[in-house]
Amino acid sequence: MKVKTSITLSEDLVKAIDEYAREYNNRSEFIEEAVRNFIRQLIRNQQDARDLEIINHRADRLNREAMDVLTYQVDL
């Protein structure tokens, strides 16, 4: 279902949209795709931040484990 809305954009942004929206049916389709991509990126950034927080929280233990494993290596 599509909902009609009105937004205000700067003139230079509308010109850029018109330049790049040629392969789309209209401005609305181009803007919808751009916003969807932006939201996907925001979600990905949030997931990456959570993953990094988990890794950092467990870093000391993981580093100790890695150092322990390295002690089992044999010199060649």
C-alpha cells in the first residue's frame, strides 16, 4: 500500500535526483529506493555496533585463549 505524502527538498537535491532517477519510473520511486537503502545501512550499522560491543566485552578472554593456543606451536 502506498501512502501519499509531501516533503520539502532543496533545489540542488531535486536536480541531483532528476539526474540520477532516469532509470526509475519517477522521483518517488527513486527516493523510496534511496530511503530503503539508507534504512538498511542504519540497521547494518546498529548490528555491527552490537557485534563490536560483544567482541570487545569478550576480548580479554579470547586473547588469553589465543595466547594459550600459540604455546602449543612447535618451532620449525
